[in-house]
Amino acid sequence: MVLGGEIKVIMTEQSNSHHGTRFLVIVAALVIIIFGINQAQSVVAMFLFSVFLALIATSPVLWMERKGVPTFIAVIIVMVSIIIFLLMIGGGVGASLSAFSDALPFYQQRLQEEVLALKPLLASKNIIVTDKVLLEYFNPGPVMGIVVGLLAEMGTALSNILIILLTVTFLLLEASSFPIKLRALLGNPKQVFPQFIDFVNDIKRYMFIKMLINLTSGTLITIWLYVLGVDFPVMWGFLTFLLLFIPNVGSVIAAIPAVLLALIQLGVGSAALTAAGYFVIGTILGNIIEPRIMGRRLGISTFIVFLSVIFWGSLLGPMGVILCIPLTLTLKFVFECNKSTLWIAMPFSSKNSTKDFPPISKGNK
């Protein structure tokens, strides 16, 4: 009995040691993978952008195929439409960005003057501060520089637009045959992937609806700022389109530079109207129309959304910030597909979606 107990203890220790070693190997592998992705940031970001752009474009291609249009012709039609859209947006935004960069020192100086104008008001409230403190802690000027940097980095990320378009084209040409190739790879020609198909359809639906809502929001913001007389309305509309891919805080971040510009250019009244426009458009489209079209929430907790913005942004740059939700949803799906990693997927989920998980037991942990 004693010998049997000792053997059992030894086997338990060996099992624990094996699990510990496996955990360390997995962590080390993840660190190496993350480091490699970070080093190849531009290439990975370009490829991921191509994949998600292809996901959005797949639906019209497949629709035209069902109507009898040859695949090659359908892909050409979709790609020409994408190129025309990019040329229209790129021309307006590029010209606005160049002019804004030239005028940036003037805007920053005006912002500093507006900040220093607060000194008498604070003094009347018995709050004595120096110019240095005001400019150091209450100066919103750097926000304008961040906007220029963000748009410039986006331009750099899209500088290889020819490679991106070619990648999307080849992906679309292979889209209809991908399930057949995947079944052949797995050795089962009749294999079906209901979970995977549902996931891909959800991602496609999310990206398409999100892009449509963001495009509508950006267009309405452009029109509103043009009516108010705020400089560079096309650039602010494009920035809104990009930043609205960030849930919860994207609309706020997009509004700040436009409101500041309206303040120094047109005064407090126009700045208030600018902020009101962002609030009304964001509320109607983002909080009323979008949830109704989507039909359900993302199923990701707000805290995970916040972490995903930081993680993917630091890993892939501006493209990671824009694609943070689809990338996080992909990770969540991967973890949910394996019982051994199901426990990792649970923290990803919001409070209302955790009921979809089976209870974790020793068998599936």
C-alpha cells in the first residue's frame, strides 16, 4: 500500500511537472510569435487589411456568381469599384492633410493663446497658475500633432496599395473554391464546417455593416462641418470613418480635434455646434441604428475591447487599432473551438454572452 501511494505521488508530481513545462513552452512560443509579428508589423498589417477587405468584397462577388456572372468578371467589377472609391477618398484626404500639416504651427499657436486666456479666469477664482503649468498640463495642441501622425501612418500603411489590391484580387478569385480545397486538405470531401462558416459570415456581416455605418457617419460629419465653415471637413470626416471602428471611445476621439479647430477658428458657439453634431450623429447611428441592424452585440466585454485596442495597436500600429475587434473576435472563436482553451475565451465575453458557455469542469478545462 505504501509503495502504491509513493508511485501515485511520483506520477502526480511528474504530471504536474509536465503541465508546467508545457505551459512554459506555450508562453515562450507566444512571446516569439508576438515578437516576430511586431518586427514584421508593416507586412502583417498589410496582409490582414487585405484579408478583411477581401471578406467584405466576397459577398458581392458570390452574389454575381449566383446570377451567372463569371468569377473573373465579377472580381474585376468589384475591384474597379474599390479602386474608384479609394481614389475619390484618397484625393480629397491627401490634399486636406497636406494643407493641414502646413497650417499646423498656426493652429497650435492659437490653441496656446486660448489656453493662456484661461489664466485671468482662474485668477478670479483664486487659482493662481503660471504660463508654464497651463501650457504643460492644459495644452491640447499636441492632439493636432497626433491627428497628423495618425493619418500619416495610415498613409504609410496604405502606400503599398498596389500589393494590397493584388492580394485582394487573388483572394477573391480563390474565394469560391476555398471550402473545396479545405475539405480536400482534411481528407473528407463531404466535411462541413458550420461553426467556421457562421463565424466567417458574422465577421463579414460585422465588417460590412460597420463600414457602411462609418461611411454614413463620416459623410454626415463632413457635410455638417462644411455647413459650419470648419476647415478641412473631408479630412475630419475620413478620420471619423476610421476611428469609429474603435467601439465606445472612437467617436469621442474623432470629435476632439475637430471641436478644437472649430474653437480656435470660429469661436465657442461653432465649437459647441460641432460637438453637438458629433453627439447627435454618433447617438443616432452608433447607439440606435447600428445595434438594430447588427441584431446583437459583439459579445465582448468592454474591458477586453479596451485591452484589444492597446494590444493590437502596439502590435500592428494604426491598422491594428482599426481591426482590433475582428482580430479579437477571431481569437475568441479559436479559443472557443477547443475545450482545453475554453476557459481563456470566457473572460473575452460580455456578461450577457457568458451564458452561452458550458460550465467548466475538470474534463474541459
